[in-house]
Amino acid sequence: MSENLLSLLNDSQKSAAEHIDGSLLILAGAGSGKTKTITTRLAYLISIGIDPASILTLTFTNKAASEMRERAFSMIDQASINTPPLLCTFHKFGLLFLKFHMSELGRKGNFIIIDTDDKKRIIKSIDKEITTSLLVSEISKYKNTLMSPAEAIAGAELKLYQQIALVYQKYQEYLLKNNLVDFDDLLLLPYEILKKNEKLAQQVSQKYQYIMVDEYQDTNELQYRLLRLLCATHNNLCVVGDDDQSIYGWRGATIKNILNFSEHFEGTKVVKLEENYRSTDTILNHANQLIEHNRDRLGKKLVGTRAKGDSIKVYESHDENEETRKIIDDIKALLDSGISAKDVAILFRVNALSRSLEEGFNKAGLNYKLVGGMKFYERAEIKDLIAFFRILTNSNDNFSLKRVINKPKRGIGKTTIDKLEAKSIQTQKPIFDLIQEFSADELAAIVGKKNSRTLKVFEASIMDLKDILTESKMKFLDAFEDTFDYRASYDNVPDGFERQGNIDEFYGYIRDYFMQNPHLELKDFLNEIALESENGEYNNEAISMMSIHASKGLEFKNLFIIGLEEGFFPLTGDGADIEEERRLGYVAITRAMDNLTLSFVHSRFYKGKRAILQKSRFLSESGLIKGSLTIEKQSNFKKGDLVQHKIFGMGRVQKATKAGKDYKLTINFGGTKRDILSSFVEKS
Ligand code: ATP
Ligand code: MG
């Protein structure tokens, strides 16, 4: 069994997978089998008798984790093991840890994770002067460099930073008071707990005797320190990574972690992998040409193992509509030829570029998944329901309470909410407790008689629902609807039908979750979806659309990368780091296995205006323009198509013939035939 597992690896990969005790670093380029090596190692360790429960494997995205799980578990004899090994994202690990150990910080276990959107709202409510996005990113930086609010305040020299540090302090107080946890806390709090409790750190470290980390180049200081604590009693840490794929510098990831790994962990064995098994030779060559423009790199060797393959296509379009059309035509042809949707993906550097694609896909009836797009959970009705459910699990959560205290409308206005909030600050009590503990008259003295009555009814309903929830998780959704008529509140309102569809989908999802996990609670569900929404859902049956960041570690037979224009990719402007942009380019191209198409446009509608754009420097740096490949313009027009010309108006195509790089169309405009280059007309 053990030998069989290793037979699928080359010699270097094998030497890494067989390595058991002591630190191990696998440093190698894209597609060289790093992930394959550690998933095989995981199965190998189990096959030689190591307890699966003592192995911890960490990665960055849910999608990468589920792919790894699939790969590893197919190699493990499931029947022979009791507990499966833990393989998850860093954040999920943090969540599991906090479930058991939050009390170490004197906090309750019923904490709730807030998402990026909630975080923005809270921060905005604390300070409206400074741009919210700046506050969000600076606070995240403090946390990821382990700086407490007190330290941030002490260290701030500029006035702006003094103010930011104060917002940080208030934000932390708010989270504490409402027992909320943000994404950074999922790593920071476990670190703090382990740091201050050496005995616990020893225990946890002893539990996880073997630790592996994929994509180590993207770890930051906090993740490194956490790993150190997890390795307090041993040195069995195996990490894999590629300096050329370090793409989270902006979030504080530090390439130093990988460069200094051998110094951080004594006696490290270093393994290099030099063959790429993923991409055709053509794709690999262009990826290599691109990354060679970076100066700041270790310069590894990476040679192909596959045949030359087809050339890379480059699409040039007038605008995003034409770009979308071309891609959709190609994808339809791929699907018609029997290729499965899961083997097709579209990547972009800037999330906003998905909008025109989504629109086009919806019109064309193509099934797609926006990975990491937070599409579903961002919808107002879903956020409302989540807020209701949060209050049921944690009535301290003022933030959620304020969101739904007047939903569906029950006459509680903003003034009332402000009064309640002021009282909550004054008495240091959550709003919900105030409503509960104050008598109707006391409450009426603050908000008036009518509101007092309404609030008391609301409170009683929540308490009843809490009881029903403890009694039966399956019954509680119906009871919730009976009590609040939330779904019914969308009867006869514009887009109510769609919203009710979302609500039904969400209820269905919750029921399914409890059916499959009868031992878990509503709060577990809420925390899990918080992580899911950050990382995107996972669905095998659809074409994937995602940012390049989200595509890390994945591979697709047929790949499209759109938006290769200066300003979009690479991002230019303030704070842009061109070497990191180029690494993103390298990551993007190396996701492709067989077919790759890159696309750029002359103009794009963005942030309310149409911008005129230049094609990306990455096209020439990777040798795709001028050199091995000429830009091939595909005719998207065929006989019979209706087209629109700026001057001649509507016409019908009679013939399309190749003319240089473009296509000449013979078009009949209301009886007059004209020959026009295809780039001057649009399909109508
Ligand atoms: P990335 O840097 O993009 O994360 P990686 O180094 O982790 O890439 P993998 O995803 O593990 O690479 O492997 C890339 C592809 O090559 C996979 O399809 C994998 O199955 C295949 N592969 C890896 N090693 C071998 C091998 N020894 N023989 C055949 N195929 C292999
Ligand atoms: Mg990988």
C-alpha cells in the first residue's frame, strides 16, 4: 500500500513524501506537484501507521482545501481509520480552536464571526471622516502584525494614524462587547491564547505531531508565529511554496517566511521540484518569459513534461460586450464538443470585471459559479435572516439586533434605536437585555408607550423561538416564519419574487445542514457560512469565474484570462507593486493545462464612466504579442447576423471574409451593400 502510493511520484517528490520527522521545505515552481506531494505524504503517513488525528494540513482557500481533501482521501483506506485527518484553511482551524478555547480569554463560546461587509459597517459607524477602506486595511495590518490598540496608539506619530489607532481601539471594544470575531481574529485569538497558556500550547502541539502547510509563500507574520507555537514540542513541519507565486504582499504576507524557513526551523531538509506536469510547453514557456521580468526572485528551474500544445490565443475587442461575446461563443463551442463545464474557467484581476460576464452568461443561459464573490450572502434578505439567527444564538449582538429590530416594519424608527443604543452604552448592557430586564413602564420612559409594547413583543418572540430552537432545529424555521412573517413581507413588492426565491434557497440549505449534521447548532451553521462566504462556494457542475487570487493552487483544462489592460492588469496607480502584479500574471497563466486565451479591450465601462485603455505590458513581456504569436481576430459574425454601425445604422451580414488580422463583412444596410471591417460594427 505505502509503496503503491509513492509510485505515482517522481524521485524528488518521493523523497519529500517519505520524509517523516524533522522540518521539510519543498520549494518549487507552479504545477511541479507540490500539492500532489503533500497530499500523497498525508496518505503515506497514515499508511505507515501514524494516527490520522495527529496530522494537520493547512491551506488558504476552501476550494483548495476541498480539492486537496478529495485528492488525499482517495488515497486513504477510509475503512482503516477512525478519525479523518484535519485538512482545512487556516481560518477554519482558528474557528475550531476557538470553539473549545475561547474561554481562555474570558469570552463566551457563543461568539459570531462577522464578514467584511459587517466589519465595514461597524467601522463606519465609529468614524465617518477617514475612508472606511483605509481603516479596514490598517486595522487588519495591526492585527496581522500582532499590534494591540494600545501599542498602535503609542506608536502613531502622524495625526491620521493617531485617529486610525483610536478607531482600532473602539472597534475592538465593540467586537468584545458584542462577542463578535472578525476574520483576522480567527488567527490572532488562537495565537494569543496559545501564547499566554504554555501548557495548552504544549498539549495542542502534542496533538498535532505532523503539520503541513500548502502555499507557504503567502503566510504572514501572524501565521508564522502561530505555526511556531503549534510546533512547540516538535519540529515536524512540512511547508511547500513558490516565491514566484507570492501574491498577498498587500495583506502582509511575507516572502521572508519561506526564505528564512531553514533558519527558523533547524535541520530543515530542502527539496526542489523542477518539472511541470500541468501545462503544455507553450503555456509554460510564456509563463516563464513573463516572470523572468521580475528581479526580486530566487530564480528556480522549471521544465515542461508535456507536448508543445496549441498556441495561446489573444483576443482584442472594442469593449467588454464584444469580449464577453467572444468568450461565450468559444465556451459554447467547447461545451458542444463535449467538454465539461468544470474544465472551463475565467479569471480576472479586478472583481468588478465579472459584471459584464455574468450578464452575458445569464442571457446565454450558461451555468456559472462566481467563486469568492460573496454573491449570495451579500443579499439584503439573507443578511437580515443571518442577523435574526445571530440574535437567537447571541443576544449580546447589538449590531444584528439593530439591523432587524424593525424588520419586517413594526414601527421602530431610528430615533428609538438611537435612544436604546445610548441607554445601552450608559448601562453597559446589550440592547436586548435592556428590553428584557426593564419593565414596560421603564422602557416606555425611554422610548414611549407604543414602542415599549412593540419591543416587549419582539423580545418575547425571540425568547419563544430560542426555546423552539432548543427543542427542535427542524421546526424552528417554520416557527420563525409564523412569528415574524419575514418571507411574506416580500409579497407583492418589486423583485419580491426573486428575494423569496433566495429565502427559500437559504431555508432549504439550513434544513439540509441540520439533516446532515444533527449534532451541530445554529451558531455552528452561522460561523461556517461566514467562512464559506468569504472564500466562495464550491460547485463542480458549472463554469468557474474567479479572481486570480482565488485561483491559487487550482488548475483548469481551458482557461480564459480577461482584462489584460494597463490599469486593470497590471493594476497601476498608488501603492501598486508591479512585481507582485507580475507574479499574479504568472499564477494566472500557470493555472492553464491545455488551452489558454487572453483578452484585452480598447475601452471598458468602469466606475460610472467609459475608460480608454492600453493593452497590458504583460502581453509583450510574456512574448505573446510581437514574436511567436500574432493576434488572431476571430470573426464572430456570420451570414444573417444583425449588426449596428455608428453611421449606417442597422444592417444584415451577407458575407464574412478574412482581411489581414481582421474580418471584412459585406453588410446590407437597408438595400445598400457596403464592405466594412468587423471591428467597426457591433452585433445587435
Ligand atoms: P501550484 O504551484 O500551482 O500550486 P503544484 O506545484 O502544487 O502547483 P500540483 O497541483 O500538485 O502542482 O500538480 C500539478 C499537476 O501535475 C496536477 O495535475 C498533478 O496531478 C500533476 N502531477 C504532479 N506530479 C506528477 C507526477 N509525478 N506525475 C504525473 N503528474 C503529476
Ligand atoms: Mg499547489
